[in-house]
Amino acid sequence: MNFINSREFARALDANDALAHYKSEFIFPKIKGKNAIYFTGNSLGLQPRSAGKYVDDIMEDWANLAVEGHFQAEKPWWDYHERFSKKLGKLVGAKPEEITVMNTLTVNLHLLMVSFYNPEEKRYKIICEEKAFPSDQYMIASQVKFHGYDPADAVVEVKKRPGEHHFRTEDILKKIEEVGEECALVLIGGVNYYSGQVMDMKTITKAGHAVGAKVGWDLAHAAGNIELELHDWDVDFAAWCSYKYMNSGPGNASGCYIHEKYHGRTDIPRFEGWWGHNKERRFLMEPHFQPEPNAHAWQISNAPVLALAPYLASVEMFDEVGMPALIKKRDLIVAYLEFILHEIDREVKGNFEIITPPKQEDRGTQLSVFLHGEGKELFKYLMENGVITDWREPNVIRLAPAPFYCSFEDMFEFGQILKRGILE
Ligand SMILES: *Cc1c(COP(=O)(O)O)cnc(C)c1O
């Protein structure tokens, strides 16, 4: 498509957008009395209007039914978490049995590493990407230390080549082969949080398995953003937070995927609790743990239903729309934003560098822009003038036009504000 940097053109794209009406299903922060242009759905998604009702329903059931709400609530609390499995499974390409929702992301990755990182004398190393999200770095280092290893030896980072912004799949594969039978686990972010690069999860998973390692993915920036086929890719395990693209609310629960080949097994190490026990016998209070025959076996505690409620509201919206429609709009709006960035760059004789991969198949919703020569003042200017972006040192802004609630006119408007911010 030949794009034009004009309000009329942007409005025409909006008029053609089958998802345009979803914008009004979300609540926007206001800046100077106007709805903000929101680019930080990759950090904290906006609140769906339906979320409040899901929370209120639980508050009401609690008031009216108290303890009876566990079984008598309209959506009973004792198996509330099971309501996610089918819909989330569809969103991430997994069978319903392979999905559960619990805790928060880093906690879940720790729990999954209890099951899937079992170092032995020779095979004890973990491969991850350099400059992984800090929580992942701390988590991986603390796991290897817990097992008595030195992170300097047991954690192997794949590096980008000097002067390049992306990881090359061939370099990851080479590293996996190099570490070979010493590799216990490959654990990488499926979409890089800094650059927005989408990893070739299928190929990397296969390569990890070829050397006998387990392969897990941190899908914090992938869930609700890109197409995933976790089951078909034979991924061992994965987890994601739900408050980024999935719009579930601050600090909210994490989704987990565990391949079905590990279900029902009692020989897998796992930290266990009563919510993972055979559902039908959970309240008989028996002494020995019998795992649920699915991913729910990894549950530990009572489900935090008040937190899960807005997540469920959001998952139902995702289910209604489906990833293919979101991805279709995503690719168009990201391409339009990219075009506008290049246009403004040309007009102001700037020096922007988009460090997100240029090919559609290597990126999702996020464009990370290196603003050579522009400082943090520009970021502040954008914020004061109605555009919420995200700043990363040294001078990168990350722009994620979430297809659910960003419009093409937002992209045009952003370009105009950006231009004024640079020229003023
Ligand atoms: C956002 C993010 C996290 C956050 O972890 P929490 O446990 O939810 O605080 C972890 N890892 C990655 C890659 C992230 O992008």
C-alpha cells in the first residue's frame, strides 16, 4: 500500500478497520483533557471497560454468598482458573490441558525451572540471550546458584554481533551446538523486550531438543502480540505476564503452558500444593498428592479470583476477535507508523534509527527507535502533549500501537506532535 502522511488518509484507514470500534471498549488516560495516544500497551495494557464488571461480580458474590461462593457463585471460585484454558490455548497455540493461570511471571518461571532445569554432572548449562530482561537474568543466575553452580560458567549468553541490533538465529543455533551435551536448558524471551525482535521459536526449540536440552520461552512480550504454536513447535514450557499486551491489569497473573507429554507424571520434580491436587478429591484433605492430569497440576494455592477477573474479561475479548484479525491490523498499523517515522525524520532532517527488524515476520507490535541526537526532553515533550511512550537508556523510545485500541489517526497525530517536539 502506498501510504500518505495526512489526516484524511489516516481516517480512511480507520474507516476500513474492522477493529476500529474496539477503541471505545477501553479506558484511556487523559492528558490536558484529551484521551492520550497510548504506545505503552507493551508495558501495561489499557483497562477494558468490561473489566470492572467482572471484578464487581466477584465482590458481590463475596458479599452475598461468602464462603458458599466457592461453589455457588455464578462463576464458582474453586475452578475459576480453568475458565482460561481453552481460550488462552487458542491464543498461544496450545491444547486447553496445556494451559493454566497462576502467580506472576517470574514466580512461574522459577516454578517451571524446578521441573525443567534439573542439572546433572555433565549437563548443567542454561543458554539465554545477552541483556535479557533483568528479572530473567536474576532468576536464571539464582537458579544455577541454588543448584551449586557459578553463573559465570553455567549461564551461557548468546550475543549480538558488534554493531548489530538483532540476534541472528544462526548464532543461537551455533551456540546451542557448541554447548551441546552440557546444555540442560534453553530459556529465551520469545519477543525481545528492547528491540521488539521476534525469535524463531520453532527452529530454536528444535535445535535445543537436538542436543538433549529442554526448551522454555518467556512470552512476556509475545502473548497477545504474535502468532504462537507452542504445542506444534514442541516447546516444553512457557509463561507470560498478562498485564502487557493482554490488558489484564497491573501486576496481574501469569499464564503458563506445559507440554502435555509432562502431564500426569509423578516422576517430575515440582513444588506442589492443594490446588494442583486431583480436583475431585481436593477437599477430602488426603495426605498424598495426586497431580491433576493437566497443567493445573502446577497450581499451588487458591486461585486469586479478584485478580483473575479482569484477566478473564480481557481473554474473552481476545477470544472474540482472535489473533489473526489482531495480527492483520497490527501489521498495517505498524507499517503505517514506520512510514510516518521515516516521513518525519526526512522533514526534520533527523537521524532516527528503527532498531526493530524491518521484516514483518521478525517483529510484532513494537517499534524501537534510536533517537540519535535527541534527548530525554523530547520524550517529556511527547508526554506533556498527549503521547505516552516509553523511554529506555541511552535514547530509545519504544512505540507499541496495540491493534485493539490504537487508531491510524493516532499515528498521524503522533507524527505531528513528534515533529513539533523536535523543531520547537
Ligand atoms: C515484563 C517482563 C517480565 C516481568 O516479570 P514479572 O514477574 O511479571 O514482574 C519478565 N520478563 C520479561 C522478558 C518481561 O518482559
